[in-house]
Amino acid sequence: MGMKVGIVGYGLAGRYFHAPTLTSAGFEVSTICARSIQRKADAHADFPNAVLVNSIEELLDEDLDLVVIASTNEVHAQHALQAINAGVPTVVDKPMGLNYQQSSEIFDAADSASVPITVFFNRLWDSDALTLKHAVTVGAIGKPFRLDSRYERFRPDINPNSWREQNSSQDGGGLLLDLQSHLVSTALDWFGDGDLVYSAVRSVRGAADDDVVLVLKHHSGVDSYLSTSSIVGAPGPRIRLNGDQGTLVVTDLDHQESFMRKGLIPKPGEWIASNDISSEARIWKGDSSYNFPGVAGNYPQFYRLVRQALETGSAMPISKDFALRVAEIIDQARAMSVRD
């Protein structure tokens, strides 16, 4: 079998994002830490041969090549440090820590112990992300200068069962730590480092922050307008990238997440058919427009790179400097918000 991995937490992230991409990349899900009876039942149904444990301490007693921290945000740092202290290479679901300080402490501990570690920014392998990079590389819209990137939906009522919607950002909840982390990481990946010049972090529904707009001024000359909200009745397109020769528009996410939420457990080396996970992109030039072929999404590539790093000593897919820069910008956004 492949490298053995233990997953800490088997909710949305652990079950539907990490488990399928790990198996596709050739890892063996051998141990799962789950708290509730329902999560344990889900884990057993998906991986009947896996060892089910109640705590990370029990999980770390198993013979593992990798630990994936997919627990709730407020315990990411605690669990990551325990895995590092046990000497096991670690992937932490985003956000790595609740703030820059926690994230930095995790990386420092990993460096001191010579334990490979990285953070799961899977949205870098969405079809829209890969398609945008391809469009820029081939000069399809000329020189880019302004990006609108968003995750918007309409959920006017708070979900009482969602810890992300109930807890403050200091306790791991809210969109700033959640989807805005993806928007910042993808923008930095596409256009390089930049300065945060505007932030509005607010709670419209009265619980966790649910409407967040940031503006990044990239040193490369691009300005990124990053919006995530739970209460937008008319969500905008996922991406609109303006260049001096046209505009690239990607309306919707690819369907990787929807396939995974249906319980996809692929065989090693297999993934969803490309036609099913390629976002529809279009380039506009005034009144004229044409389809731009979407690049298929590829979440398993993250774990293929993790596996390569463990086997050959190459770099993990997300570097320490990159992860800490995202954490720093999120901290700055909280501090400089024009909204209380």
C-alpha cells in the first residue's frame, strides 16, 4: 500500500476535501480521529479498514507517514504542534493558525524539529485558478491590471449548527479566516506579493463576520478586489480579470467540490473526468466575446506534491513564507477594517 496517513477530524474538510484527494494521490487513509458517533460511522463507511480513534494522542501512536489536521480552526495550532512533537510530517487545513503568531509558532516548531509541514490551500488547483494563470501566460487579455475575485452566496439565516458562522474570528469562525484566506492566497499566487490597502470586515447577521471586502495592491501592478459574503442576493461572477486587451470572466466554480460532497472515494491515480471539472471561461472585448478553454481542476496535485516532498526531500507545495504572508494579511485586515 501507499504511505499511511492519519486524518484528525472527519467533518466537511476531513471527509470531503482531504480524504478523496489523499486517496487519489496514492496515500492510504489508515487512521481517522473522529469525536462523534456519526463521524465515526461516516469514517467506517468510507474506510472500513482504517483504525478509528478518539484523540490525536491515540492517532499519533499509530505508524504514520503523514498527519492531516482537519479539525476545527481553534485547535489547529494545538494539533499541529502535537504532530510535530511526534515527528510526523503534517498538513494543516487552512487557516494554519488563528493569526500570524500562531502560524509562525507552528512553522518555527517544525523547523526546529526538522519536520516537513505545509498548509492546505486547495483553491490554487481550482479550474478557475489554473485557467486564469493560463490565460495570463498566453497573453489572452494583454497586461492584467484589475482582478475581481469573489465567493458570494445568499444565506440570510444563520446556521445554528455551523461553528464557522457562530464563532468570532478570534475563536476560529467567520469568513475572514475561511473563504477570504482562499481569496488572498490565490491572488498572491497569481500576481505576487502586495500591500493591503482597504479592509471592511463586518457581521451583517449579528454572529461571525459574514461580509468581507479586501483590496490588495500588488507590486506587479495588479489591484485585487476580494469579496466574500453570505448575504449577497445576486452573487457576481467567480472571477473577472481585466487586462488592457480584454476581460476574462469565469462565472462559477468547477465541480470538484460537488463531486466530493457526494462521497467520491477515488482509486489511486484516478480523478474526476476533465470535462466535468473545467470551469467555463469567456473573454470579452467590448460587444464581442468568445469561449476560452478551461483548464481542468486538480485538487490531488496538492497531495502528489506532498508525497513527492516526503519521498525525495523536495519542497512542500505551500512554502512557509507564502503561508505566513497570507496569515499576516488576514491579521492586517482584521486590524484595519473600516467596519467594527
